[in-house]
Amino acid sequence: MSADRPLIGVLALQGDVREHLAALTAAGARATPVRRESELSEVDGIVLPGGESTTMSRLLATFGLLDPLRARLADGLPAYGSCAGMILLADKALDGRADQHQLGGLEVTVRRNAFGRQVDSFEADLDFDGIDGPLHAVFIRAPWVESVSANVRVLATVPDTPAAGAAAGRIVAVAQGNVLATSFHPELTGDARVHRLFVDLVHTVRGRTTTDLAV
């Protein structure tokens, strides 16, 4: 039944929204775009897509979503951010604009556009904690994680190969509490395993909430 499938929103202000909606559906969730506070209030989880982090930051304020989203994240709403979404969820972003808004949720420092410009897009097969087998990752003007707190779990790093160059060993996937983030774009590869991992997280959080309400 549809009621057993979590409703997961994709922030639909800018970026690769359609691809995330399709990946979430393939992973067993009900997926919906989110542009308004009323839509945000209905979802069991939220995806912050790749795109341009400064533009998304401004649009969050323009659409009146910045404070409501921060509040829901602080209240435990599961969130997954890819690329620009990772930047927004980080506590601190290097090489960003002074007026860029951070949502928080991850005790990490990220570096914007760390992999270079669009022409420097990079692909690699990663070992990803919680996923069986290699995961093909596509990095497009992607950030990487410079540092993490002791509360953050590192899920994947770039393999130390000659092709990786300066990216070798860099952290590109992390998790903390109900928040998951990747530097790369799994929604572009047709592999729904990262989204399935997030859907499973949302299921777990919904189960805890239901139990709490029952008590």
C-alpha cells in the first residue's frame, strides 16, 4: 500500500530534480517535488539535489523555505544531499560566498568545486560502506570533505590511483544521524542503491516516530 511507502520530497528550486524523483521511485518511495513550506511539512524525508549551491541558498530564502527547512532538519527530518546538497548540509563551506546560507546537519567542512570546473568532471568506482559491490560515481564541479567531527561516519573516499590525482583519498560520502550526503551524483548513473539506502533510513526513522507516538 502507498501508505507503507515513505513520501520523500526533492527540493525543486534548482538542479537535477527530475533525476532524483525517478531514483527515489525506483528505490521504493513515493517522491514529490518541494517548493513550498506546506509541501515540506508533509514529507518523511528530503533530498537536496545537485545544482549550484549559492543559487539554491538564495532561492531557499526567497521561497521562505530556509528557516522551515532548518527547523525540520533540527527536529530530525531525514535528509540526503548530493553535490550542492552536501554543501548546503555542511556546517562550514570553504570557497563559498560570504552571504551563502548553510542548513547544517553535518559536522563537516567541505570545499566547493574541489574537483575543478565542469570540464574537469571525474568518474571513479568507490567502495561505499553499507552498499555491496563497487559504486560508480560521477563528480561534476563537486565538493569534497576537508574534515569531519568524531560524530560523522565516513562512507566513501576516492581510491588512491594515478587517475584520481589530487582527489585521491578525499572523503566523498558521509553520514551523521539522519543525514546522508555524497559529493557525487548517483541519480545520473541509473544505480538506485544510494537512494535505497536513504529510503531505508527514512523507514527506520518513521518506525521510531510511530513507536514514540504509540507510547
